[in-house]
Amino acid sequence: MKLAVIGGGGVRSMFLAKSIAGKAAALGISELVFMDNNAEKLNIYGKMAQIVAGRLAPSLRFVLTTDAEEAVRDADYVITTIRVGEDAMRVKDERIALNMGVLGQETTGAAGLSFAMRSVGALAGYCELVKRCGKPGCKIFNFTNPAGVVSQTLRDMGYDFTYGICDAPSGMLHTFEKLYGAPEGSAKGEVYGLNHLSYFKSVTMNGREVLHELIENDRAYTETDLRYFEKSLLRERNAILNEYLYYFYYREKAVANILNAPQTRGEQIAAINEKMTAELKAIDVEKDFDRALAIFEHWYGERENNYMAAESGVKRQTKWRFDMYEKDDGGYAGVALKFMEIAKGGKPDSMILCVPNGGAIEGLRDDDVVEITCDIVDGEAFPHRFGAVDEQNLELIRRVKIYERLASEAIRTRSRTKAVEALTLHPLVASYSLATALTDAYLEHNRAYIGEWN
């Protein structure tokens, strides 16, 4: 089996390599290709990933390339994790919104539309390449943000072999396993909603329902990502919330915290990545891998402990390290690998994916891409049927889904009008005048990437 990663020069490449190499033998992955159009980053982070994979799976053929066609040729699966415009464009995406008093977070906030404007064209190009050069039936797992808008748009464009993946729901379940001292795989969740806007209707631990236990567990609010919420909110919603729902339920706090912070999340990551890359560039990562790893651990630890800190005022305190031999949850690679594992094993199992609704949630269209627990049967995803869900939860889901539909139409038809309509309905914008100003600013900001819109 051949697996290709488009965006293999990213900072998180070692995590991908570790997860994939650890499962390569069991899944029959014989060739792994990391492709990136940034040769410098590929030679640093891709090379470090190659070293990790080589130590974990010496027989795995690992290729680094800047040639996308070489990467996807005869591939069975492809993971896309790209950042068009890199960190500098993300910083501007978020600042444009914040300067208007609007949340700029790149997935749930207004900046997500700007990021999607740049991302979809590039991803569509890779989809076409996979159609032409990949193996028949090749599937693409897209981790490129904002996964909700991007997944909806790619499906609307006819790329029905694409699946949006996110490690937030599975990551939440893993924190619950640690809370209970339970082995990996013990926690299961029944999830419905959208990417970064989903609700756990049920959480079981070794088959025992624990959702209400978790909601009432004080430790969960310090040791898991329930730390962003108040117990009263979860009681009212009768659900456990995806951590990104913090931006919706605590909107004014998030905006105020970001505006009062010395840096936005994007600015923070850009600064960390710049310093880390400069230090790694100054050494030979292949000859001095231990030193390279120490540099990486220092800077990536800074990044992890400041996750959502500016927005929420809550900072993680865990000392971070990368242990290539330690078992972990696999992150977003783990989501893609879970699909491959179920498909290869031939025994149906469930997982959380972004797929078309197909009647699973009442009140949404069949072709609305949702984030939902699915059964994987014969290599295809079938969403669990949730029927009528809590009306307040559904109202927020529907509002954001209409935004995603309109954003998809705007990108596909290059329509300024549809972009304005999309942002006007976005709950974190909710203003025609702001939507108009944001759209014009983002069209100007992205002109070099997307050209003129009508």
C-alpha cells in the first residue's frame, strides 16, 4: 500500500511519520511519500519525519519530494494538510477580523473564509491529480482548515472520495481515557454536528455510559479540555462540547482576551515556528538528530502549552516532549489510519468523520457535510442516525451550516455577493456591514492567490 502526505514539510510532520510508521506493518503500508512545495521546510521537518519513520519501520520506503505527481502516483490513500500562504497569511487573516472587533480564529471565526478562499483551489488541483494518477478508489483525507468549509466545498465540486478529518473529537476521548486511567480505545463517543462545532450525545467507557459522570466530575474541568467550559453550560446542553464551541458560547470573552493578549494565536505560532526553523536550519538535522529533537521539543512545547490560552485565559502546564517510541493517540494521522485499519480488517467499526449528512440529523440537508460518528463498512462511511436532536444545539449547527453552504458557493462561483451573505449569517459576525467590510478586505488580502471575483 502507498500512502502520500501533501504538506509533508509542516511542523507536525514527525507526528504523522510516527503514527504511520507505527501502523505500517499491520496495515501493509510499504511506501510513504511526504510532499511539500517548500523545499527548505521539507528538508528540515520532512527529514526529521523520515528519520523517525526509519527508526520505527526500517523496511518502510520513505520518500521526500516536491513533485506532487510523483507523490500521488499509484497512491492508495492521500492525506492533505496544507497552508497556502503559510503563517504570514494566517496572521493577517486573523488581524483583519480582530481590527473590526470580530473573532478572527482561522476555523470558527471569520478568518476561516479567507483561509478557505486560498485553500480550495490548491486542494481541488490535488484532487484532480489523484483522479488522474492515484490508484482507482484512492481516498483523500483532508486535514486542511477550515475543515468544515473545505470539506463542504470539495464535496460540492464532486470530489466524493474526500473525507474531512479532525483530531479534536478523538483527542477529547483520549483525555477522558487518561482521566479514568483506561487504555486507549476504551472511550467511544456518539458525536453529531459540524467540524469544530460538535456535541457528544453519549460517551461510554468500556461500554458503560459516563457522559453525565464526566459533566459532574470536577477533575474533568482541570485535566481535560472541558477546562474551557462551566459545568452549568454542559448540564444545560445535556452534552459534552467540542472545545471549539468555546468561541460560540463565550464569544465576548474570547474576543476580549485575544485583543488584550500581546499576540494572537496565529502571531504566536508564526513567531515560534520562525525561531524553531531558524535554529534547525543552522544544524544538520540528520547528523545531529538528538540536538534537532531537543530544539523541536522546546519550541513545540511552548506552542502546545499556549493552545487556546490567549482566547480563554487558561494555559496548559504539562511539560511536553516527543517520544517516538511511546504509544499515543496518533493525532489526525490516527483518524486516517483508523479508517484504513477498519477497511483492511473487514470488520465494521465506528469512528468520527466529516461526511455528507444523508438524513442522519433531522433539519439538515442530505448533502450537508457534518462531523458525525460513522460506521465504516467495506471501506465506505455510513453516519449514525441521530434523528431529532436538541433544538438549541441544532439551531447553532444550522446557522453555521448555512454559512458553510454559502461560503462553498462563494468560492466555487467566485462571488463577492455570496461571500457577504455567508459572513452576514455567521453567528460570530452577524452583521451585513461587517460582512461587507470583511469580504472586501479578504478579497484584497488574497488577490495574489485567487485573482478577481465578480
